Amino acid sequence: MKDIENYKLLRVQESLQRLDLALSSLESVADKVDAQVKAATGTVGTAAAEAAAIQEKLDRLTQDHGTLKETANRVATRLDQAIGRLSATLQD
């Protein structure tokens, strides 16, 4: 009877060891997946921040372009007027 009990105890201990190894393996995989998720999330967050910064720069450049275009139109108009006055003066 003692032999049967020892045998059962030994089998239980072996099963516990296998379970412990399996649990360690699962925890290791879970840690790796967690690290990958965190890295991916960080990358997405960084990309979103970069996209926002690029959009902000684009908005500023668009505004600057509009201002420069208005200024160029005013300068062209003034130059045309000055050329017109010079032409009229030379014709007189």
C-alpha cells in the first residue's frame, strides 16, 4: 500500500513540475507579447506625434505661402503701376 501511495505522490510531483515548467513558459511568452505590444504602441504614439508635428508645419507653410502670394500680388500691381507711369512720362 505504501508503494502505491509513493507512486501516486511521485506522479503528482512530476505533474506539478511539468505544470510549473508550462506556467513558466506561458509567462515568458506573455512577457514577450507584452513587450511587443508596448513597443508597437510606443511606435504608433511616436508616429502620431510626428504626424501632428508635420501637419502643424504644413499649416504654417500654407499660411506663409498665402501671405507671400498676397505680397507678391501687391508688389506686381505696384510695379505695373510704376511702369505705367514711367511709360506715360516717357511718351509725353
